[in-house]
Amino acid sequence: MTLEEIKSTIASPEYDFLRTNPHLGKNIIMIGLGGSHAYGTNVEGSDLDLRGCALNSKYEILTNENFEQFVNEDTDTTIYAFNKLVALLSNVNPNTIELLGLKPEHYLYLSPIGKELLDNRKIFLSKKAIHSFGGYATAQLRRLDNKAVRLVGQAEREQHILNSINNAFYDYKNKFFPLSETDSIHLYLDKSEQENFDKEIFMDINLTHYPLRDYKGMWSDMNNIVKDYAKIGSRNSKAIEHGKLAKHMMHLIRLYLMCLDILEREEIVTYREKDHDFLMEIRAGKYLDSNKQPIPEFFEMIDDFEKRLEYAKRNTDLPDNPDYKSIKEFTMSVNERIVKEE
């Protein structure tokens, strides 16, 4: 869809909720493109996603009424309440921080307060991006493996489970008590003695003076991953939807690129103009083999991004936390104007 077609579409009765819903209407300060149109990775037939922000009303501010967001699933539209959006932006939430880095023409509506929010985008940036984007990347890897596993045999399925657990380990150093130099948790594939299993995951564990609750947390995470794959294996599912796996692979790389922009250049770049051809090659299946499985070069690419991300974590000039003082002053200024003007 062209921008003119998009603008015509949201002016249609299908999007009347933007104008008639009591939480929206005159309270909206920003509407922008979301999804593939926002990233520049859309193809013919790509869905139209809208994201935006609406001010909390005087009544909501003074009574602390809990309006957080409006969602219209039919049109894939999400409009966040201002106070809720500020909280999400303060945590560098990937789904919302991208709203502050669109191409100028991709803001379909922007009020003066909406422009103030964009002008203040940098007060929300901090090292929290490491964990927020890292968590989303881990989830994307899990989804990628879940999609791919439907096409393979038992041994390959077991390898996917092991890959997902190893991917989860990236986040364990932030969630649980760190392993010492003498501690280790080693997971690997080996021949199985179980009926209906060619191979299965085995483990060698050496832990000393390790907190029980942290071990329980890791074990629970690994157990949930195994259960997720068991559900996939038990479903009488259709073959993998064509293009979905490659699309997940593309979005995983896009997350790395966005996070690196934030850490290295302190910029939010949602529209990936410079990376367009590279991302579209991934989406088109360049890194899938004849069985629609990711080829080793793709995982080598992920390893390269992980190394670059590790370096960026150590060398970024971003503070540990966002500029809470400026965020509070900006939030107070906006809400004070709403209370006084109504």
C-alpha cells in the first residue's frame, strides 16, 4: 500500500473507532505505522498495522483510573495511553520504542504534544535496551525454532530443543546467580535408549554452593522449553506456513540492528533503509535450505551479532537507567496541561 492508500484507508468507516472512541478522538497525540510498513520490509499484501498514543483524560489523571491501551484486533491497531506508554518507553520496550524512530512521513498524525514526545526521545534511552531487546531476541529465536521443528525428524527436533535451551542461557546470567569458574551445566545430544528416540539431550552438571531457588528457576525454564516442543510434536499441525520461518529470521536480525543503533549511536532507527536489501534477502529465504531449515551461515551470523552486541554492552555511553528526572518532569508537564485546560 502507498502512503496515500493508507491514509485513505484509515479515513474509512472501518477506522471510525479512532474518531469516536471516548479514550481516543481528540486525545490522540500520535498515530504511526507499525509492523513491516514501519520497518520498510513490507511486501505486496502485507497487513496494515497502526500504533499510537492518546493522552489520559483529566478524569483518569485525577482519579487514577486505569486506562492503559486500546486495541482493535480487526485492524491490528494499538493506541497506548500516555502514562502507560511513558512507563514502557522507560524500559526501552522494543514494541513501543520503535514508535519514536519512524520515518517522518510515517507519522500519520502528530499533535504538538506528540512532537514534544519525539523531541524528548533520548531521555528514555539507557542500558535497559540490552535486556529488553535481548529478551525479545531470545523469544524470537524460540519462535524460529518452533516453526522450523515441524519439518524435521526426531533427532533434528531434539537438536532444536537443545538450541532453544542454549539460546535461553544467554539470559540466565542476568536472571540467576552466576556460575563460578568451577561450575558448569553441559547439555549435549547422544544416542538414546528410549523407544521412539534416536537421540536425546543429556546433561553433565557440576555445581557447588549454588542457590537452590536459582537452580529451580533454570530447571523450570528448561522444562518449559521441552514442554513447548512436546506440544508442537503432539499437534496434528499443517506443514509450516511458507515464508513464516524466513520472516521470523528477518525480524530477529532486525532486533539486533535496532539494539545496536541504540547502544552504539544512541539513535532509534525503525525504518531500516540501509539494511533493506539484506533484510529482504533473509525474508525471501536466502538462509534456508531445500528443506526450509536455517542453514549454518544464519546461525554464524547470529553469533557475529552476539559478539558485536557484547562489545556494544561494554562500550556504550548510555547510562544504566533512563533520565528519570526529565521523564517525570515531562510527564508532569503534559498531565498538568490536561488538568488545567479541560
